[in-house]
Amino acid sequence: QTPILYTDDEMLVAQGITKVLWFDTVERVNAWFRSIPQSDLPGTTFCPSKPYFLEFYSNRVSKARALEIVCETVGIDVADAIAVGDGFNDLPMLQRAGLGVAMANAPDEVKAVCGYVTASNEEDGVARLIEKFIL
């Protein structure tokens, strides 16, 4: 689906906000991410998804919940699941899975919560992970 750019705040609120994506310089995105208190935005999660994107979305939505639903659907325990990620928006999922795996190109804060770090996206990190833990 094509993104819609809203310039009228009232129309945006009336439509219902599912996600706001702020595009800016890497420096400004980092500065804002580190300076906005979570308490200023109740009910909202925000994090960089790319170095130049700051995403804002409902805290009722997360990759961790999606992981739980997938595990329920296929009949496995979340403790037996492996989740792989490379960004701040992956943190809830990486912390929820039995094994959280960070890509080598992930920020240090993401790597710190994971039980394993695999090679980068450019170095076939997911394939290496599959060979090591699944095959």
C-alpha cells in the first residue's frame, strides 16, 4: 500500500494513526530518540528503524506479539523460537524469543540483549545462523 502524506493534523487524528514515520538526518533522529522521555508519549512506542527514520506506533503493536501469534499458530513454545533482528524496533521480539539473535550490523544496544550475534546482512548472517542452530 502506498504511504499517504497528511499535512492536516486534525484530519490525521480523525483518520486514526497507526504509524508515524519521521524522516530526518541521522544526527537529528538519534538526538530526538535519546532525548524524548517515553512518559511524554503514553501509549506510544518510538524507535529508529533505519538511521534516518524515527517510527512512532501504538504500544499495543509489537514484533514480540507477532512472534507469539506465529508460535501459537504453528504450535511451538516461544521459548523454542529464534528471532533475528538488526534494529531498535526488533528489541521486544528479540527479548521475547528463546534465542534472540542480532545481525552484526545491528546497533550495540540491540546486540547487548541478544544471546548470539551472527554475521551482517551482507555476509549471509541469517544463512549462517540457520546452519549453526537448525541444520
